[in-house]
Amino acid sequence: MDVEADAQGWAQRRWTKRDERRDGMKLSEGCYLLRSNVTDWSGEELWRAYIQLTEAEEAFRLHKSDLVMRPVWHHKEQRVPAHILICFLAYVVWKTLGPWCQRAGLGDEPRKIFAELQQISWVDVVLPTRAGISVPKRCVSRPTDHQAILLQRLGLEVPARLEFAKL
């Protein structure tokens, strides 16, 4: 495409179709071109490394979207490895849930199941006593019929109460 001035000084576009470029585009449709500075890898090894990179990127997107983990800005350096560990464990749980759902006949994508089960909540109730001591109880909501079916298919049970960890 060229842009030139016409007789009145206005910009005028002029373009021509180049069939030789179109043929090249058709030949490369649906193909990946991976470029690397690693010279001793085979094409298959390079492809596997690329797929691992896309899976790592998916893990970070997963944290932001499905697991609703917002970015955390750490003010102490020792907290960074702990945060990475939590993110890694969350990703492992997520990747485990996919085949688990598949074996239960619920498909191989846990997003919908996770979204459904994510609605099960708990509430902390603090009961005061006459002795002036507070007794904390963590109560779990009852699953809906649909959630109960999913839990049953996965072989899971929701406890009526969760115990507080004793430190």
C-alpha cells in the first residue's frame, strides 16, 4: 500500500494485491514457528518446553480468575517463598481435580464444578459463656441438591463443623 498526494494535495491510498504473499500465508496456516537460542534440542524437546511454558502461564491466569487469588505485594522477603508454595499447591489441587472429575464422569474441565462447590461457605460463630470464655465454632453451610450430587460423584463429604487449629 502506498500513500501519495493527489492533484489537490489530498492523501490518496493506492494498493495492489500480491498473490505470492497470500500463497505463503496459506502454506503456514495452523503452523507454529518456535525460535530458540538452544541449539542442542530436537524439535520435539523444544515443543515440550514451549508447552510447559504455556501451562505455567495458564497456572498464573488460573490464580487470578478461577481461584480468585489477587496479586500479593509482599513487604518481607521471607513471605515470597511461602506465597509461591501456596500458589503451587493450589495449582496442584486444580490439576488433580481435572482427572478426578473425569473419573467421576463429570467431564475433564473442573471450572464449572469448582464454581458450583465454591458457593459452599462457612461462618464463624463465637458463643460467650457465663465464665467469660468465648467458644468459637465454624459452621459449614448445607450443600444444595446439585452440590450434594457433585460431592457424592466425587466421593466427598462436607463436614457439619470445622475445628479450629490449636496453636
